Amino acid sequence: MNFDEYQAGTKTTAVYPESGTSSLAALSYLALGLAGESGEVANKVKKLIRDGDSPEKREVIVSEIGDALWYISQLCTELGISIGEAARANLTKLSSRKERGVLHGDGDNR
């Protein structure tokens, strides 16, 4: 499956306030959902450290990553871009930082 296929699939399960309107309410809902799912990923990883690692526990993390990806996909949809466009833009940004020797550090405008 590629990003475009996945994004088309997420649109069929998009049920949230003002879905498909690109409104602030839709974007806010999705951003909050992404934050929640990202927190769940982090919490599951934390529990690996505390309780031990196993293939089953890693499967649960993969499931949570999928949930986060759904929110990313729908954010892209509401912003009028494809996930592929977001991915390409990210790689372009990272390549530029690497070429300029500024992969390390912090700040958005490196």
C-alpha cells in the first residue's frame, strides 16, 4: 500500500466534527487526536522499559502508530495536501539540513 491508497482509505472512516471542511474545528480535532495517539505510543514504549519487551507488546505499539498515522493522514486531507507531499517536503527539509550541517540542534529554521 502506498500513501495515496492509505489516505483515500482514511477518508472513508473520517467521522469527526466538520469533517471535510478544512475548518479550524476539524484541524483542532485531528491535532488533538494526533497528540493523544502519540502519547499512547510513548506510553507503550515507556512500559517496555518498565515491564520488559516482547513481540506482543511491540505489536500494540504498531497498532498505536497506525492510529497516529490515521490522524496525520486526515490532517493532510484537511490541509489539502497528500501524505506523499508532506513526506517529500520533510525529506527535502532534512536533506537541506544535512547538507548545511545543521541536523543537530533545535529550532524550526535551521
